[in-house]
Amino acid sequence: MENKEYSAKKTLKNSSLYFITSLLQKAISFFLLPIYTIFLTPDDYGLVTLISTFVGVLALLITLSLNGAISRYFFVYKNNEKKQKEFIGTIVIGITVNCLLWFVLILSFRDLISSVFLKNIDFFPYVFLALISTITSPIYSIYQSILQIRQDAKAFSINSLIYFIFALSLNLIFIAGLNLGAYGLLLANAIPSIVFSVYAVITLIRKKFMTVSFKWPYMVEALRFSIPLIPHNLSGSIADYISKNFLYLKSNLANVGLYNIAF
């Protein structure tokens, strides 16, 4: 009975922390929207929105939905700490390698991307900065997922708020202070992704949440679980990209930006 009460209290406490953290972020973002509209044009919003939806599709191909596998197999190996750490290390290294491969692939076909998938949008610096954010953010997301799995809501919430405040400060500096427009917005997203991915790797190793090793059987096991999830996850992202790209091709970036703000 005591364990059940403790579990219920911990669940309530964790849920409250997640709720408050999410509410603060969304509330601040909402009230800052009028400030952003002063310094960003609808075209700026449209440019960032269209690029973000495109790299959102890439993000799923890069991660292969392996975050879900970590949540599943963390408990499968809960009674074997050595295997648990090796499994997490394998996933982190696997995703990192996949990120690098996709980075090289996209750079190699950048002209095709700019002419077909993001028509008349310059790859450098716009798509490049969004790509940097996309290939660096998965490791931080994995670290945050592990904190949730371990029911460490306090650390998760602190990380989330620090990340948010850091990104918000950069947005205000680059957009309101330096008036960099869409470039500033994408740059303000890329820098925190790089910083916090490095922080996540260091913390995962320092706290001994993972072993720096790659074992193919673990990756095969994880992919068997995650690959069936990919079509479902991709469908929403692809639909989002197609709808906004269609709006862009039939009208202009400004309408894409206005649609996204309203949404």
C-alpha cells in the first residue's frame, strides 16, 4: 500500500512538473508572438516554416524512430544494467552515424533539394542551418527521453527550461537586436541544438547511463521494433510538408507564414 501511495505521489509530482514546464514555454512563446511579428515578415515565417516541415521528414528518416526502442528495451534490460547501458550506447552511436551519413547525402544533393523540394530557396544558409539543427537534436532528445523513463522529471524540466530560455534569448538577440530575419531564427535554433547535444553526450557518459560501444545485435533488435513505426510517423510529417509546399507553389511564402502563425 505504501509503495502504491509513493508511486501515485511521484506520478502526480512528475505530471505537474511536465505540465508547468510545457505551459510556461507555450505561454511565453504566445505572448512573444507580437514582438516577433514586428521584426519578422510573413515571408520570413513562411521560409522557416517550409524548411522546418521538410527537415521534419528528414528527422524521422535520420532517427528511424529509435527513440521508441529505447523506451521499450530500457525495461526489457532493467534487471541487467550492463546490457541496458550497452543497448543505449549502441542506439546513440547508431543514430550519430546515421546523422552524419544523411548530412553528407543531403549536402551532395543540395541543388536537387533547392530546385525540387524547396523550390527557389537557397540551400546556404537557410536549409543548411535547419539541417544542422536536425542532425544534432536527436541525441539530446534521447537524453531527455531517458530522464523521463527514469522518472527524473526535475532534471527533465530544468533542461527543458534552460534550453528554452537559451533559444529564446538567441532569438531576441538575432531577430530583435540584430534584425537578421529568417536567418537569425534558424541560427537561433541551430546553436542550442549543437550545444545541448554535446551536453547530452557528456552527461550520458558521466552519469554512466550508457556504455560507449556499438553491438550490432542490439541495433538489429531495436530496428525490428522501430521500423514498423516509421510509416505511421512519416505519414503525418509528409502530409504537413506537402500541404505547406502546395500552398507555397500555388501562392507565396507569405501565405505559408500566415497559415503557420494562425495554426
